Amino acid sequence: MIQRIVLVKFAETTTPEQLQEVVNRFKALKNHLTGIVDLQAGLNISERNKEFQVMLMVRFEDQAALDAYVTNAEHQAVAAYIKEVGRLDSVGVDIEI
């Protein structure tokens, strides 16, 4: 199994509504992809570190499911929306679990 975690930093001009829409669109991917074991997304509620506002996590059955996710049109549309609403930076990690 492979787990991908992505933290996303947005511009100051990105609205709370747009951040919530990022979360909603990412969560909807579960309905469009196969090979997903778990999918979570949420807004950062930490008072200590507010640099990254959104966390995205998806757990895949195997590498083939991750590879399919990366090129999936629905996933690409979510990634485009993230850029459109002010993505400044992101950090992602894939681990085997």
C-alpha cells in the first residue's frame, strides 16, 4: 500500500471559500478513481503552523493505482483548480505502508 500526503500553501488572496472548495473537489476524487483505500482532506486548524493551509492524503492499493491517479483527468482538473485559486507552494511525500 502507498500513502501520499500533500501540504499546500496558498496566496493571501485565496479566500476561505476557495480553500474549502479545494478540499471538497479533492474528496470527490474518491468517486472517480479505482484503487483508493482511503482519501482525506482538510483545512489546517493548527495555531502553531499556518504556512500550509490544506492537507490532502490518499492511500492507494499499490503503485499502479498511484500511477493511474497522477494521470487521471479528474485529478488533473483538481490540480488545475488549486493553481487557479492561488497555490504558492506544496510539499508531497509518498511512503509505503
